Amino acid sequence: MKISAFTCTTNPEYWCFPYQEALRSYLDCFDEVVVVVGESTDGSLEKIKAISDKIKIVYLPWPWDYKQKEYSLHYNFGFEHCTGDWAFKLDCDWIFHETDFENMKKRLEWRNDDRSVMAMNMPKLSMLNKSECHRKGRMVNGIHMKFYRDKIKSGVNMDNPTKSDWTDLVLVEKEVDGIYYGHLIDPNKTLGVGLTIYNYDCFFRTEEKCKTWYKRAALAYLKGTGYPLYGDESNWWETWRGMMEMRSRHTSQIQIKQHPKYIQDKLNSMTPDMWGYNNWDWKL
């Protein structure tokens, strides 16, 4: 049995993603790691190459004036380069805990020849700061390639296309201009793989860099779907901050030693201007 993972990234150094830590956790967890790289200008490509020659790097240009669909195109490009019995679609700010790996491999081995299992899911912890996290439910992102390689892709949710994020895994029904359309895979019809996603998102960014990142994302979403992800441009930042504040009211406690080993050095070297240090006291 072979287990693949794929992710995509462009300028992760500039955007302060913990991409190197994420890739190190993927190398320890999976048999094959595929990284789709755009046209990075921040020196990150050289750093990715230096991590390990076991990382399979593939290139696909990233348009700087982009729409939401670009994520789908890049993820599926990575997916096509996976050769495992299973393939996991990951983000470059997700990190896995080293204590989960053995259990994950046992679960996949047990189900490797089971055609009834089309996909696997993972619970997600969204890190708010070094001592608090928000549980965001289960993410369906593990594809049983042995049986469903051509049936499951990253794409648009036909049940609600204007509010789809264009990156969900869907059961494909049609393809339009390289984009797959279909219905979401119900998490209740998938199995837990035994891995928990530790999501650090904007954790290591300053406030100004957060504003720049989410403005780009909001505009790309609006151009791609016609739907305002965070409201209009006059209040998008306050809307996003309000969402984070709401999450802060429903948190679980976490200690530094409970974070994955890959991220602990980065956590211990944080500075007060980073989002995850104190979240600017959550004041709008």
C-alpha cells in the first residue's frame, strides 16, 4: 500500500505560511509528497528543495490576478501526479501530529481493498493562539485512489455553486473549462483516517499582512463566484475579525507541548506582532 499527499503553494515565505514545518510532517507521515509550485519570487522553492529530495515538485503558473478557480486547477494538477492507493489533499499551513501516524497507516491498510470506502475524513483544529484552538468539524480530503481516482476531484459544489469555495472534494458530474462540478462527499459516509489537522493559517502574520492576504482572497472569491466572501470592501476586514472573535468564544485549551513537534520551535520564537501571539486582544 502506498499513501500520497499533495498540496500547492506560491510565495509561502512571503505570506508567512509554516510550509516547511508542514512538509516535514508530510514526509514523515506519507510515502509520497507532491507539491504544486507556481512562480514563487520569495526564495521558497529553494527552501522546499532543500528539505528533501523525496518531495516531488511539479510546476503550474499562478496568475497574480487570480480567481477562486485557480485553487481547483492547482490541486487537481497535484492530484494527477499522485501514484498512491490513497491521496490526501492538503493545505500548506496544515500540520500533523507525530503520534497519529501509526494509527493512520493501520486504518488505511485495513480498508485498502474495501471498495465501499471512497474517502476518508479528518477533524480540524483551527489555531487561534498558542494556547487556544477552535474545532471546525471534519474535512473530507482523503481519496481512495485505488477505486475512485477518476470519480473524485477538487471542484465546485453543484448544490450551492455561488458559495462553493472551489476546493472541496466532489463526486464529479461534469467538467467545464477544466473545472469539475459535482456534489460534496458527505462526511457521514466517509471514515476517519486517524489524523487531526492542526491549522495555523494566518498565525505567523502581522496585521497588515493579514489584511493584504484576506483582501486578495475576498476579491478572488468575488470574481470567481459573484459572492462576497467577507462582505463588501468597506467592511471585509471587520467581518473577518468578527468571525474570528466568534470562534474565540468556543475554544479548547492547548499547551505548547501538545502541538506537533514540527511547529514547536516556530511557536517558541514568535513575536508580539504576529496574529497567533495574542490576536491583538480580539478588539475591532
